Amino acid sequence: GENVEQHPSTLSVQEGDSAVIKCTYSDSASNYFPWYKQELGKGPQLIIDIRSNVGEKKDQRIAVTLNKTAKHFSLHITETQPEDSAVYFCAAQAGGYQKVTFGTGTKLQVIP
Amino acid sequence: EAGVTQFPSHSVIEKGQTVTLRCDPISGHDNLYWYRRVMGKEIKFLLHFVKESKQDESGMPNNRFLAERTGGTYSTLKVQPAELEDSGVYFCASSRPGTGVNEQYFGPGTRLTVT
């Protein structure tokens, strides 16, 4: 089955700096890669996703990149703000309505 | 539209007792998923319903867990008898049918503590 690894497990950055979270996946059949943000007491919320036919996607301060050959994908947050502090999960899915396989999560702390 | 709701938000039970978790998906979402996050680890898939049918239950840990979705609306997940290792946060998610895009919307989770 699919295995998703995520690094780092914790990340502290100064407000205004950039944050990068990296993930790898094992199943070459995976073709959909969502990123979720989980705030305290809430469920994971989709913040951005990327499909295997795209190498990069950007939405304001958030960008994701995907390297299918290396089975790597990354989340980049620029100009971080305190409200970006949360746990971020990368995930992979092999199409259709199949289960999502999550990484172990990255706790991001943005220091004002 | 109202989001995915889960009840209760927190449950504390003793080992050997029974607990039933409930999930109400977004109206019109045929796909319903259960996931679990054990302390500090990844969110793991438990099972997937399409309407009232179990599409994939490969993640169910053992026969102490029973999920139902009668009528294809809300779903329940029963743990009987509960063990210490069942402690964690149980998430429910739902997604729309037939669009080819599987954005899953998650509920706030039920934190289960087995003592």
C-alpha cells in the first residue's frame, strides 16, 4: 500500500519568513496530493492540492510542487503570519474516491 | 452549506465498555470516510462508504469495530469492547459523488479516551 513520509515533524519560523514542508510517497499510482491544515480543536481542512499532471501550483502565499519521477512533493508558505501556526498534513491518493494516505504531520509555529 | 458534524466531541470510557461515534456528512455527499489519529501518529484510513454500502473497509483494525450507514445518510462507528489502544481522535469525512474530484471535507473529530 501507499506510504507517505513527511518532514520535519516540527518547524518554527519567524513571522515573515518562509516555511517549507517536504513529503515523499511510495505508490506510483498516486495521482492526487492534497495538503491539509489542522487548527486546534478542528478537523483537517484542505488548503491546496496538486494533481500528477501538474508540477507546481500557487495560491497567494501558498505553493506546492510535485516531482513525479522522484515521488517528492512540497508545501511552501511565504511571508508567514501567526495565524499560519497549525499542524500541516500532506497526503496522497490513487485517484477516484479511494482512501487518502496521510503523512505524520508537521507542527508549524510562527513566532511574532 | 453545513459542514461535516461529529458527535460527541469527546468521550472518556473505561476499558471493556462500548462507545458509539456518530458522523453526519454534508448533505448530498454519497462518499463517507472514517479515519483515526492515534497520538502523534499519522491520520489513518478506517473505511469508506458509498451511500449505505461499504466500499473499502481495509483499514478497520479488528472485529471490535463496527461501522454502519443505514439509509445512506449519517454513519455510526461502534467500538465494543474498547481497549486502551483505541484511544485517539476519530475523524469523519465526506465527498461529493461523480465529479472525478475527491476533495474530502473533514469533521472536527471525536476524541476518544479509553482508561
